[in-house]
Amino acid sequence: MENQQHLSGRHVEIQHKVDLEPVGRRALVEPGMTLLDAARRAGVEIVAVCGGAGACGKCRVRRVDGELTPPTPVELRAFSALELAAGHRLACQARPLSDVKIDIPPASLSTPQRLQVEGQESEVAVDPVVQPVDVTLVPANLHDLRSDTVRLTDALAEQAIPRPFFDQPVLRDLSAKLREQDWSVRLALRRHNHRGEAVGVLHPEQALLGLAVDVGTTKMAAYLLDLASGHTLAKAGLMNPQIAYGEDVVSRIAHANRHSDGRHLLQARLIESLNDLIDQLCREAGVIHAQIVEAVVVGNTAIHHFFAGLPVRQLGESPYIAAVTEPLDICACHLGLKLASGAKVYLPPNIAGYVGADHVAMLLATDAWRAQKPTVALDIGTNTEISLAVDGQLFSCSCASGPAFEGAHIHAGMRAAPGAVEYVQIRDDGVRLQTIGGKPPVGLCGSGILDAVAELRAAGIVQRTGRFQPDHPRIISWDGGGAFLLAPAADTGNNHDLLVTRRDVNEIQLAKGAIRAGVEVLLLEAGLTAQDIDTFIVAGAFGTYLDLESAIHIGMFPSLPLERFKQVGNAAGTGARQMLISAEQRRLAAQIIERVRYVELTVHPGFTTVYMDAMYL
Amino acid sequence: MENQQHLSGRHVEIQHKVDLEPVGRRALVEPGMTLLDAARRAGVEIVAVCGGAGACGKCRVRRVDGELTPPTPVELRAFSALELAAGHRLACQARPLSDVKIDIPPASLSTPQRLQVEGQESEVAVDPVVQPVDVTLVPANLHDLRSDTVRLTDALAEQAIPRPFFDQPVLRDLSAKLREQDWSVRLALRRHNHRGEAVGVLHPEQALLGLAVDVGTTKMAAYLLDLASGHTLAKAGLMNPQIAYGEDVVSRIAHANRHSDGRHLLQARLIESLNDLIDQLCREAGVIHAQIVEAVVVGNTAIHHFFAGLPVRQLGESPYIAAVTEPLDICACHLGLKLASGAKVYLPPNIAGYVGADHVAMLLATDAWRAQKPTVALDIGTNTEISLAVDGQLFSCSCASGPAFEGAHIHAGMRAAPGAVEYVQIRDDGVRLQTIGGKPPVGLCGSGILDAVAELRAAGIVQRTGRFQPDHPRIISWDGGGAFLLAPAADTGNNHDLLVTRRDVNEIQLAKGAIRAGVEVLLLEAGLTAQDIDTFIVAGAFGTYLDLESAIHIGMFPSLPLERFKQVGNAAGTGARQMLISAEQRRLAAQIIERVRYVELTVHPGFTTVYMDAMYL
């Protein structure tokens, strides 16, 4: 209204449209306002530790279209010439000169905003393995006594569809559905070797849906998709309930080994939670469970084995062998999943005992697997899986990076929740913190602890070996190794000092050292050096929202120009969705496995030396 | 010892060897002794109501080899010239003149003996769908991290065996077995479309076994077979526990419809009992459940549906439609059957709602289905399924013959157990009864009531309409319709008079009328008359042990020369065993279905008239 008035009135005040992608919001701004102002006006929270003073350099965005004011001196210092040429800007500095379109990378969004955009729609051609066939039968009578399946098969033959396989659970539904629906049904037909398999019986007006799930060691994310359009109808997330049995998969395997029904209990807890997610998705989308006729579930190999009810004992003992690496199709009903009666759950192939189908899904979603120029793709977690693609070959490894980046084993560590410090700036004049939700600081989440260590090192408060500079005024005595006072009790939400301890720094050294060593060993295997890397893809929740400069600063990532890095969000979930809506994507997943050479770090001759080096800050 | 002494001594007394088939016993007899004496000496009980006086004509046997005394006048009266030419004799009359081999038809064996021989070994070429493959793998180590399935697949490839499909339950066993057995396993590989499916993982010394089951409405029979030789290792029988929910399938379907979990309860009871039988078979044969890698289960369509967990509601309502008629392979683990982890249960095809896979198995075992000359094959039960084969075509129908022949709805009816009257002779000088086990008469089993009615009719005590001759001294007043005193209380095992009531005669009229009408309608459909029937096959427990002459006498079977009849025992069980040990037999079962034209009696224009006629005695 207000805007229209302006346009129709005499004294038209100029406004520029600012389209903010990928969140899909638009703001109207007056000349002179910054992109940061525009984002705030649209309700999009961009990270700005310094409060928009141009001091922190966190509010990075990229111009996609339209005209902006020229780069300021602050921006000329913050970016390389290449980055500026590519449109990189600081949101607090750049001002629109026309209507513009801006891309906000996930790392520049505050945590709650990120969660809304993570897991983008994939862009593969929609061609799911399950397709609908509508059919109307001649009703049975005493002169036409064909069985229900024969009658249905005959009607399908009229549509030139060969007799499908009917599994038990579908046969249990079919007879009643035919009679309730006046002999008209929509069959969900799944491609199955040389003939189709009927996996669901629906009403001709019900759409066929699919479920894609990424089960992480800590979190699970589930997506409900329309199989006809490939669109995501609803998303939902939950903690992985197995955390109660161990925060990493090694302790969960140990738990399963110690208890006679441990493996089944861990499977059951997973299935229960997934059923809760399915309930939630169905409610949100206004659909019924029977419409979900196919599912894809990705996770690491241990999660995969727990989920499928496969043995895990041999995964927990050297040489850490997967029972199965080939793709599996499991009947949802045998797992106890609340989907269509005959729905199958597709589990993509695993690479090895500690490189699972979630990594395959990530390689697929990022297209990293078929990169011709040297490309590193990794997914940071308690276990970090890394692949190096070059000339159509893939080298993959796994390293135990530990749960430090998820806030565990860190003195003031916490998950990414309101009050968690996510960005840290340490200057001579003091310490600046940005917390999730702008709340008083409660603890440090993964990106916060990473930033803190990087800043402590940059300020010279921490030495290369990880030892504190004992003279610094903020270093206090703590548990034999000292600690840095990040925020005094008066400023925190819990009336305790917020500390970064010597042991915290050590945990980060172990974690980042393992990751860096993994990258270096793969480079060695391929006969390359870090500088040969053309693209460095960082996937997963933490990996996407960490500060790249901090990660490079502490040596977790090799020192490459920032434009070579790509932070891609939950690519495993995106890959799962791609395999849900496209049979071709499943074939590609099989090709990925063919190309992989798995490198076992623990027996690699160069590993120990590389690892020792990589632990220095 | 004794025999050797005779042969080596001076005064050698001649003895003849008498081989008794199919029981497989041998007797040595002195000249002058009868075949009945020989059988008694060998512990084989042959039916002889008259005690060997040549009066009852029940002790029929057939000479296979060797020389016997010429037929006596009694035998010349008992047999036709054709029968005599074919070697038929009375065991109480014929005496060996050399070593001889004698075939004792099931009907001539007393009940306990019959149960031992019923269900003959089949003679099909052994070629089961599951075959063993022994394989030894290179153990996994840190330099060879292939998953267990890939390692196994690679080893199979060396034997030119394509990668099999591994279903979940097998994958659950595989990893532990490989390690426990030092990486040597015997895989049970099942033919499955274009590649094999691994259905069991065993030790290389363990034989692969199969289970064949015939589930009748009243009884279940299970057979454990060695899949390599095709031999039966053990047999066991049990009552069908579903009897508690109705003695015929119609009442069981009604029960299932009335109770929300009725269908699953009826399935569960069946599975429990079958698991008991499996336990018993494994104990007897000294094997473990995991060795049973394949099963075949036959039963009528309702039993089939209950067993497979298929819906039965539409089977119980006109037009009585089967949910499925095609053959099914069901995972034993999903049924809860205690077999090898991946074992499949093959359910052969059904013909219609009331002609099931057990009838198909019978047609297969008897070869009736491909007879060129007109052949009738039927299996008498609560429901009687009848097929007429001629010129490569099959006409099949089903008739509700009721449970009278199983002793139900008969005043003094009982199952074939010790004390049950199995044969009856009524002469002017009195009534002779033969009971199972020679015990005092407790009641009448199926063949006893059939004999009684036939003898009552022959003696003129019952009229064509089923009414009693009221003047007869043994006719007493009973419940408005009178009753015949078969044995006074003083002679019975329970101090009650043993009676055949007017209502009993009526039940038999209804039952035999339905069966005869079914035969006649099929003949009408084929454009034949009863006299055109070349072979008349009677299968099933009761059908095999009934007295053919009695059955003809009361008009249940058409009046054909006795040599045209074949009483074949539990042919359904034999057919199940054939399909267990031979893939070819399963293909033939599919061919049978192709050839059948099902005739629905209830809408057949000629049925009512034929049925009314057929009820006369």
C-alpha cells in the first residue's frame, strides 16, 4: 500500500528491490541503505560480530545481479582481487544502486536462519523407481471367478504392463481396497529386475510420495517429497536417539556387543524416532503414511548396519569390516517403518567400514566424484570422511576427528542452540562474541570454539604447540594447563566464567590434525600437493557454518584462496533426495563405489608423521 | 541263524520268502501257509473282518512276483477275470509256491499300519531349487578391507557363480558364521529369476534339507527331506489347531471376520503347530533348523490364505474370490517359521476359492492332470475337490461334502483312533465289526459309517430314500427317525449302545450325493458319461481307506469295474514333496493351472437335478 502510494504520487521516493537468495526473501530499501540493512528489514539475520562496523569481515555476501556501490577500503582489505571480481562483498559496506539480487552463503547466516535453508532442492531430472498406474477392474461375479491378482494382472496387460510381483504386505491390502474403492485403484509400481513390483495400493486421487532421510551420528533429518514433481513437501529433524548408548558409533558398537539384544535395541530406537518424524511430516503435509511408497536412508556404515539390523561386531574390531557395502532394498514393513505396505527402503552403497552411504550421497550431490580437476570433499563429524577426486578416480579415507566440533569434550562446549557463542573476535581492546539468538553467552558451539582457538592463536595468546602465553591478563590458572577468560561470569547467562581451557585447545588440535592429516595422505596417494587442489568442498552442518579463515588459520584446511572453498550444507540429505526421485542417481552412486580406492590411514606408512605435523596450530 | 541251519543241514525244510510291499517287510513261511499268515508273521496287519475265513473279501492284495496257488472258488467270486489276470488275490486264500513279492494296497492295511506307509516316496528326478555351494575365503585384514558380501561374491565368481542376492536375514548371520567357521561356509543358493539368492549359511559338512507340509482342514502332515537325495528323513503329523475356531473353513472365515485380529490369530496358531512339527522332525532326524533351507506348503485355498496372512473375507462371501491364485514364495522368517534364516516357503498355485494348492499337488503326484483317457481324481474331505482330465484339458469343481466322513455330525462318529469301527458286515446271522487296534467298539470312523450304510442298504434295512425298514429287529425308536443297533452296550467300550441313526444315514446321503453330483456335472461339461471314465483316482486319508464296493454300493462313486479305481493315499503330501525336490515339478504345477476350466456348481444349470438324484442310496 505504502509503496503503491509512493509510485502513484507526485514525489516518488526511489526504492530498490533487494532479492535475498537462497532464502527467497525480498526487501525494499531507500538509497544509502546497506545490504545488511536490507537483510534486517526482510527479517534475514546476517552474521555481524562487529555490529556492522566493517571490522569483523563476517557478513560476506555475493552480488548475483544489479549494481552496488564500489568496494570500500574495508572491502579491499577483506577480499582478494579475484574474490572482488567474482562479486564478493561485505553486506555492511555495499549499498544498492539499482534493484539487486544477492546470494548469502550459509556461513554468513546466523544459526536459526541457516537451519531454514539447509538442504537445497536438488536439480536432477525426476524419474523415480516407483511410478503410479491407475486401473479399473471388471467386478468379480459367479461367472467370472478370477482371483484378485489375476484380474488385476489382466487389466494391467491391457495397458501393456507386464505382470508385476506382489509381495505379501501388498496382497494383504489389495482385496479390501479393490472392493472399498469400487474396483478402481492406483498401484505404486516399482522397477524390480525385469518386471515391476507393486509396493502400494492407493486411491486414484492420492499422490505418490517418497521419504529421504539422513541419519547422522547426532542428528536425523527427514524430507517428504512428491515423487511426481520431485518437490520437497515437508522437512523435519530430530536428535539421533542412539546418543543415549554412546555419543560416537564406536561406543554404540561396544554397547551392542556387551548386551545380547543391544543391536536390536539400537535399531528399534532409530526406527521409533524415524516413525515419529514420519508422523510429523505426514501431519505437516496433510497426507497419509500409505502414500509414502519409497524411501532412501543414508548414514555412516555403522548407522547403516544398525538401521538394517546387520551385525556390527566386526565393524568394531580391527580390521573394521563392513558386513555389506552393496546397495540394499529393505522392506519397510520388516523394519517396522510406517510407510506404504510394500514400500522399500533403499540404502545406497557403503565405501568401507568407516566411510558410509552418507559420504556417497554427498559426493553425488556435490558432483565432486566426477571432477576432473583435483577436488577434495569432506564431511566433518565425530568421524570425518574425506575424498579426493582427480582424473575420474577417487581416493577416500576416514579419520577419527572426535566430537569436539559438536561441543563435546570442550569445557564450555554446547550444541548450536540459543546462547551458544558462534563467532569470536579477540582484539587488543577486548573480546567480542556473537551468540545464537543474541542471548547472553552460555557456552561455545563448534564454530565458536574453532573461532576462539584461531583468534587466540592470531593474537599470540596460544603458541603453535597449543600452550598458553602465561603472561596474558586474561589467562587464569586452571587444572594445570591454564585457561583463557572469554567472558566473565557477570556477562554470561549462567553466572560462571566462560573459559577456553588448555585441554580445549588440545582437543581442537587433535581434531583438526586428524582432518588435515587425512587430506594430506590422500594428496600423497594421488601424487599431489595442497596447492593443486582446485575445489575444496566442505559439507555437513558444522562444516558449512564454520569460519573458513579460522579453519585455515589453525591449519585444519590447507591455505588456499577462499574462492576455492565451497560450503554446501547437508549435501548427504540432498544426495538422498536425488536418489529418491531418480533411478539414474542410484546408478551413479554405484559408479562412485567403482571408482573409489579406500586408503586405510592406520596402516599408511606416511600417516603418523603427517599427523604429528598437522597438530601444530 | 535258524534259517542258515536249515539250509546247511541235511533235512532242509523249504521256506518261501514273502516280500511285503510297500511296507518293506519280509516273512519266511512254510509251504501251506497263506499270505495272511505271512503278513501276520512279519507284523503287518491286514484287514480281515471275517478272521481269514474268506467271507469278507477285505484282505485284497496283488501279486507282483513269484508263484501262488491257483485262485480258490472264493476268489473266483470275489474278483473279475480282469482283476485275477492283474494278480489280485485274497491274502487268506493264496499260498506261496515260491519266493513271492506282494503289494498290499492301503485299503487292505489296518489303520495304524496305513499311517506308517501313507505318503509314498515320489519318483521324480531330484533337482531342487536350492543347491549347496561350498566356498572358502581369504580372511579380511587391514590391507584387504572388502566387505563380507563383496569378499564372498568375489570367491563365488572364481567358481563362475554370479553374484547372488542376499536378503536381510542371511546378512544377519553371514559375518559371524564366516569368522566362527574360519572363513569356510556352505551357502544354500536358491534359483531366483536370473541370479541366485543366498537363503542359508551353513558349515560345509551340513546337508541341505527341505520341508514339505500338507495342511488339511483337520490334520497336518509334515515331511523332512534330504534335498540331495530326495529321501524323506522323518515324518510327523498333528491336528490342525484351527479346529478350535470352526471345524470347516467357512466357520473359520466367519470367526476371522467377527474378530479384529481373528485372521492373524488363526495364522499364528497354524504357524505355532507347524513349528512344533519342525522341532519334532529335527529331533528325530538329528539335524538343526538352519539346515532346512526350503519349504513347500499345500492346503486348500482358505488354509493357504490363512497361512500366508492373506485376507479371507472375500473368500467367505459370494462369489468366493481368492485373493491370489498364483504361486507365492514367502520368507519363512516373516511367517515366523523356524527354518534357515533366508528360507522361502513355496506355496503352489490355487485353482479357485474352493479348489486349492493341495488339489494341484494331488493332480501332480497322481499324474492325473495330463491323462489322455478320461480320468477323475478327487480328494474327499469336508470340502471335496474333483477334477476330470480328458484330452489334455481339466475340468475342476468343488462340493461341500461336509465332515461326516471325518466322524463329525454322526451320532457315534469319531476319528480314526483305537476302538473306532472301520469295517462293518451285516448278515442275517448278525453284525461283524472290525475296530482299529481290535479294541471294543467305541464309535464309527469314516470308513465304518460308510460301510454301515452300505451294508444296511444291501441288507434292505435302509430304503433308497434313506428311511429305515421299521420291522427289523435291530431297529429301535430314536429321535423320531429310528436307529439301527450296531452293537449293544454290553459289547461296546463305553457301555452305551452303538447306533446308526436315521440322521446319520441322511448325513451320508448329503455327503455322497454332493460328491457324486460333482462328478456327474464335470462329465456333463466334458460331454461324457460315467462309463467313459478310464481311471478313477481317490486320494486323501478317508478316500484311500474306504471300501470301494461300499462307496459304489451307496452310489457315491459310479459303478465301474474295481480295477479302474486307484486309492493313492496322501497324494497332496506326495505332490508337495515332489515340488520340494524338483523345480520341474513346480513348472508342471503352473501348467496344471493353465489347463483347468473351473466349474462353479452353484450356478451350473444341471446341478440341482443331478444332486437330487445323487442323494438316493
